[in-house]
Amino acid sequence: MSNLISVQIPEPVKQSVRAHLEAINNELNPYLPDISPELLDGMPRMADGREPFTGKALDFAESNPQLNPPYLDVAELRVDLQAYRDLTPIYYELEQITNRVKVAYTAAGSEAYGASLTFYNTVKQAVKVGLASAKPIYDALRILFENNGRKKQG
């Protein structure tokens, strides 16, 4: 068994991080729309490579209003592009933090679950060889182990 992670995050650090996350959420919340995943999936994506195109299209739309279709709101295009530019560094910083937390979360969960499986299999073998004290432990763990498997399938 490898040990990729072995940390104990002090309670004051966890409380501080949660407070900072709450402050970030509260501060940004008025500027973050609530859009359904279905609606979001159907939207075209900007991505870094398309930002120069969008900026240039805005410049041309502002300097050539005779080419704008009547349904194009050029002022809103400018607002949206600026919001994209403002959110980009925030998004990337949060994404880096999220990815690092996800790696630690996944590694910690994997190591804990793997060690638990090792213990469970040892208890199961103890029951097979007739160790009576292992039976109640096995029964308690077996119920949780089997119920977890059913939840994932259903």
C-alpha cells in the first residue's frame, strides 16, 4: 500500500477556509446567474481562442452599426465580454484550488477505502476459519458494504 497523503487539517484552518469560501460566495453571488445545466449545455463556448474573435467582432459592430442586425444588442455584447474578461482570472484561480482539493480528496478517500477493504477481507477470512469474535464485525461491515454496492447499481 502506498501512502500518497497523510494530513490532518487543524479545525481552525477548516473553519477559516469555510469562512473565506462563504465570503467569496456572498461577494460574487449577485453577479453569478442561476442557469440550468440543460440551458448551459446548449450554449456556445467562448474559450481562450475565441476571445480575440469576440473582441474584434465587438469593435467592428460598434464602428459599423449599419451592419448590425436589429436583434443584436451591441451594448450588452460589450457588458458580456467585459464580464467574461473579469471572471477569467477568478475562474482559473478557483479551478486550480478546486483541482488540488479534488486530488487530495480523492487520494484520501481512496487510501481510507482501500485500507478498509483490507481490514474487511481479513475479517471475512477470520470468519471462514471459524474465529467467532470476527462474526459480528463481519456482519456489521457486510451490510454496509453490500448496501453501498446496491446504491451504485440502482
